[in-house]
Amino acid sequence: MECRVLSIQSHVVRGYVGNKSASFPLQVLGFEVDSINSVQFSNHTGYSHWRGQVLTADELHVLYEGIKLNNVHKYDYVLTGYTRDTSFLEMVVDIVQELKRANPNLVYVCDPVLGDHGSMYVPQNLYPVYKNKVVPVADIITPNQFEAELLTGKTITTEKDAVEVMDLLHAMGPDTVVITSSDLPSRLGDRFLVSLGSQRHVRPDGSRKTQRVRIDVPKVDAVFVGTGDLFAAMLLAWTHHHPKDLKMACDKTFSVMHHVIKRTIAYAHELAGPGRRPSPPQLELRMVQSKADIENPDVVMEATIIS
């Protein structure tokens, strides 16, 4: 059965960010993807220069109306990432709500991009829109520790805190929460960072069951752009294939990430040469070269069930 995704994300001509990081791997895994480009840039903003255009909320509405007029607006998933405009974000919420009325089983996957390492890199006025409008209609969210803390108002210093934060996020709406990175100490040492996930299900008798997992992820001494977009897309895909097994979905999602990043860093160092730090163009994700790993990942990252 055909599974269709509406992906509303950024687009770059050169490299893999936003829709290009999401569409190719989803299509490889058999999903039909309709892409709306929230921005269209020459390249990502980690380069010295970039040029391009930003889609307005009104322009987003026009595109969506065109899809509706042709009666081809039946979707199974909506996927969104980075945006800097409140009116655009509110329009996304309106579209998601309308699509959910048409298909109550639609799953909205949201990467609530607000900031990292204690500071925001989007305008402050996006925060209440995410907290009060976006997260309540989302089904799967992928915040980092800073974003999870910001959305809940609770600081994470222990694994118990992280579980409580994920429970607070569940209470806001989403049934699946993955904190993609945290400052918690890894049991494998300081060369690893800790990610955590939580998924709740409603049993036939109406009671709730929650599965929580922890993943220790090797650190990489490089800055990549587009990994968050790829992660959200892979979590969408693997939760689709394993809807009631967050551990398996995370095993495959994090393993895909590991393979793509490992291949990218090896290629970047080869291009840069001995003793030289790779440049942004050299660190563009090696997505096409990782096609086989995306389709059928060798599971090298295994989540641990913590409750």
C-alpha cells in the first residue's frame, strides 16, 4: 500500500539539508514524498556565502490550496523541520489540523528546531508557537536536550529527569519522543553522548504502556548540517515499519545515522588531506553513496530498554 509524506522543509541547491536530506532516504524506503520548500538557498548557511528565497505563509497557503484543488491532499505523514517565521509555522499547524481531519490516522513528525547548547538560534517568538500550537498536534517529536528543557521548563541533569521530561512532552501531545542528544554521562565513557526515547501506546482496555530506551552514540569531531533532517526522516520510516517497537526503530535509525556519518567523515578527511580540518563542502552528507545502508542498515547501534 502506497504511503505518502508531505515534507515542509528547507531546500538547498548544493548539498543535503532539509527536504534533500529527507526525501531521498524516504523514497529509497518506498515512501512517496511531496516536498514544499520553506526556503530555497544556494547552499546551507554554514558556508561563507549563500543566496536564495524564503517562502512566506501566504505562499505556503497558495501551494497547499493548489494541492487541495486537485484533490491530491491525502497524506499518511507530515514532516517538518527548521523555520524562522511564526506565521509560517502557524500555517503549518493549520495544514496539519486540516489533514488530520481528513485522515485521523495521519502522523505528524516534527523536529522542533529552537536551539542547542543553551542558546536559541531562531527568534524567541517561535517558542510559544512550538509549545502551545505545534507540539500539541505532533505525534512524533525529535528535540535535543535544550529544546526538550525549553518546551517543558524542566532541567535534565539525570536519566530520571530525562524520563520525566519525556513524560511531560507526552502529556503535551506526542506519543513518541526522542531526545536526540544530551549532556548526560555515557556508561561507555566520554567519547559517547546519550540519546533517549519514549513511546506510549494505548492498550485495548484503555490503559497506557510506555517503552523507554537509551542509546549511547559515538561522538564525532566535526560539524554536519542536515543530520537532524535525516534523523527525523529515518525515525518516521522505521517507526512506520515498527510502530510498536521503539527500540527496533531506534536501532535502525541510529545505525543509518552512524553509517552515513562514518562514510561522510572518511570522505571529508580524504579530500582535506592529512592534518587539515574538512571544510563545509567536504562535510556534505554522503547520502547517495549510503543508499544500501539506508535501505537495509547493518544494526551497529543498539538501544537499551530502561523501562
